[in-house]
Amino acid sequence: SAVAQNSSKLLIERTYSEKLSYNCLVTLPDEYLTDKERKWPMVLFLHGGGTPKNLAGTIAPLTQLPAIIIAPICPPSAKGSRYTNWNWKMLGEVVREMSSKYRVDPEMRSVIGFSMGGSGAWELPSFERGLFTKSVVIAGVCHPWSLRQYQKTQVWVFIGKKDYMRKEQQETVTSAKRFGVDVVESTWEDADHGGVFRNAMKYQPMLNWLVTKEDIRSAGEISN
């Protein structure tokens, strides 16, 4: 019996354009203005979902470090809160612009993020070749596909045992190890989603690690 030849090709086109603006809170170390020669580590902080109410207070532990701290604010999506997310291309532009504007050590750029920002801290180094040497992921997940061609970025992941997304976070770490990512996982027994962030931001070995060339495995282990 004859088969109906009923297929056709259809092209559908739309042009979507969205202007992105990131307001950034920039904190310089005390000696930045007096020591005109020194290049400094740079730490990019990515907040979690929603608009942060007290960004300066949130990043206070980071601003005690001898580093240039960049904390952008993620603009809400016009399509609604479900679509609000960090744009890795835009973040790459932020880091490049800040690196040309300030005396940044290109071998000492790191990213740290919580929840939505933790997912950004996972994904950003995979898209931005050679931009970051270190990443700290706090309660973050990402699609394993992003981890296939990961850069030479050491990743320190913090997970709370009582976090409702714990399983998904641990699965991301498992995928990362499978793809050869240099990753270490640290877990807090009694921490939920917000608790793991509060704990991590007070964890001095991790904060020190962000601004030294220390290897991730000698930076210290969590004691519960």
C-alpha cells in the first residue's frame, strides 16, 4: 500500500531581545589605595533567589578578606520570578570589566554562590574558559551536561544534611566526579538550606582558601 508523502518543512522565527543591567556592590581591601602596585584576588559573590534585602551584610565575611569583592544583584525577569536566573554570559562580562578596571590577579579569581547563586557558581566556570581558579558552591545544583567539559577550576561544595535539595546536590557532585572535575564535598549534619549558607560564610578555612593558592585538599575539613 502506498505511504502518504505528507511531510513538510516549516520555519518559525521570532526575535527576542532583552537588555541586561547588573548593579554591582564592589568592596576594595583597605590597602588597595595605598599599595599601587599590588594585584589582588577577586571574589565574585552570587546571591540566592529573590532580591537580597541586605547584600552588604550578607557579604560582610568576604569583605574582611584581602580581596576585591564583587556582588552583583540579579535583576528580576520580566517573565516572572520563575524565570529569574543568573546569566552566565553577563557574569563573564562583569568579571572581565572589573578585571580591567581594578588591579585583579588573573590567577586568583573565584566565584562563590548560594542556592540559585550556587548553581551559578557550578555553571559559570564551565562556560567561561580560564576565568576562575576556584569555585565555592553552597546548596547549589546544576545539570550534569554543564560538567562535561569543565575548566581547571577547583570546586568546594557545601551541603546541609537537612536541606530539602540535599539529594540533588549530592547527585551533582557525583556527576562532577564522573566527568573528572576537581571537587570536594563538605557536609553539615544539622544544617538546612539556609543553615548551610550561614555556616559556610563563617567557615574560616574556606574563606582563607578563596584568597590563597592553597590546594583544596589542604584547606581543612569540617568538624561537626
